[in-house]
Amino acid sequence: MIELRGITNTFPAFQLGPVDLDISRGSFFMLMGPTGSGKTLILESIAGLAPLKQGTVTIFGRDVTCVRSGRRGVGIVYQDSALFPHLTVRENITYGLKWSNCEGMKVPEIVEMLDLGELMDRLPGKLSGGEKQRTALARALVTNPAVMLLDEPMSSLDPQFRGRLRRELKAIHSRTGTTFVMATHDFTDALSLGTGGAVVKSGTIEQQGTIDEIFFKPATPFMASFVGMKNVFGVEIAGGTATTSDGLEISLADREGSGSGHIAIPPESIVVSTESGRGRTSERNHFEGTITEIAREGYGFAVEVQCRTTVFSAVITPASLRDLNLRQGSHVWLSWKASAIHIF
């Protein structure tokens, strides 16, 4: 396990920490957060590239806080690949072997896995973005690091190359068992690769846990907003009912607990209709409202509906929009199951 305990670092306009973090051996751990939140600094603290003001870094039972970066058994790949421009792909990949006697995957094996065979004699200036990143990844892997750190390695790639590199990273992780820690702001990366993760906000950890916990059980309003949850409302909870500030009484599946809190309702869980389904469906929540906005969103439409002063967001298909003849100002009914509501 990688353990960060109370690590801090202070800069003129930013402070990291204190940060406590646990990363399991063999996991693919995702560090997420807004730009400038401190993700790269956490990676560099693990690698020994950012001296700490306070705190400790332990990698698999070994305290490496005062160990120089080259002796931590950690590889790092930045988003700009940082290849040596005067060296060929072959020379870049084998560069680290001059100072390492580690026995791990052999160069031909890594080259084959990352499909670099035809590029070995090229200089970085003749490579595409995806080819550069695969070369940087190969260079880090040949030294057989116990921990691989990736700092937004796909942020500058075209979507088609991102998908390919994702698949390659997943295969490498499965094949080697190396512990990966990846900083990203791309939710597709996190959901397709991550086994666990943490969200960083202004230099501190806002929430950590499994990927499902982070995306589907946010612990704070910031987390709900960060993972894209809509319909987040402050409420008063009592007797299995959440009451909004304008008096809407929303039925909850969990009848325990009381006091102030927040609820979130996934837009895809809300059914929009032109007739009330009260008494005729399994949904326990039914509210009348008026459509205030309809906007194209991917392959569907986002429909904003105002009920009293509370505005709900629902998602419907183009066919439903056409069949229901919905437009701004239309009077509609919203309904959803109590079990669809997340409480925090």
C-alpha cells in the first residue's frame, strides 16, 4: 500500500495539504479534481520530485520520505511525454536501463505490447501525440517500477488515440500487476480504468473510495457537482420525507434520520409526462411543473422544469420530445422512484 500521511507543501499562491491517502497495491488509482487543485503535486510527492514541508510517504511498507526519487521504484509519465528530442525511440526507451539493473518486462516485450516496432529508429519530432505517449510509457516500464504515475497522459490526444491508449494501459496493468496512480479530469478514464480513486479540491482530499462510491455516492455538494450530478437540493429531512425550501415534499426510500441535508436525483431517473401518473405507477414522487428550457444534450434532450421555485432537470429522447409535443412553457408532470434519490 502507498500511504501519504499529513503531507504538506506551501507555495506563494497555493498550499497542498495536509493530505492523507491510501492506495492499495496493484490498484489503478485515479486522482481527480479541477485544474490547479494539486493532483500533479501529489504525484510528484510520491515520486520524490516535490520536497515536502511536512508529512511522510510510505511505499509498500518502506518509508521513502527522505529517499531520493531515483531510488523509490517509481516511474512517472507527464502529459507532454518529455522525450529527449535528440534520441531515437529506441534510445529513449532504453535510456533508464543505464542506471537500472531491474529485471522485469524485456524491451522487445514492451515494444510489442505498445506496438512501437516500426518506430524504433524515429526521432520524437517525427511521432504523433499518441506515439510519443506510448514511447514515454515504454521508457518508464522498462525499469520495472513498483509504482507507475501518470499525469493526465491522454489530455492532448485525439479521442481515437485516447481509446487505444486506454486499452493498452488496461492490458499493461492486468499483465504486470504494477500499481498505477493516474491524475485525470476525464471521467471516461476514471470509469473505464479506475479501481479506486480520490478527488482533490484546493490541495486537500474531498473524498476517496471506490470509483462507484465517488461517482454514485458523493459525500458533499461539491462532490455531487463535480461528478456531474444534477438536481442537488438542500432539504430538511424528517419521517422519510425531504422538504425543499419552497415546501415540496419528496418521499425517500430511507425513513430513518432527520435534520438538514442534501438530496440528488439523477436526471435520467425522472419521467416526464403530460398527464399525472399518481396512483397508476410505482413512482412515489409526482409534481406538476412548467418547462422553462429544452436543450440538445448528446443524443437526447435536457428538459428544465420548474415546480414552484425549484427547477428540476430531466433527460428525454428525441422521440419522446416529439411524441409528447413538448416545448418551452408546456405544462408537464414529473415523477421518480424514492429509491432513485441519493441522500448526503
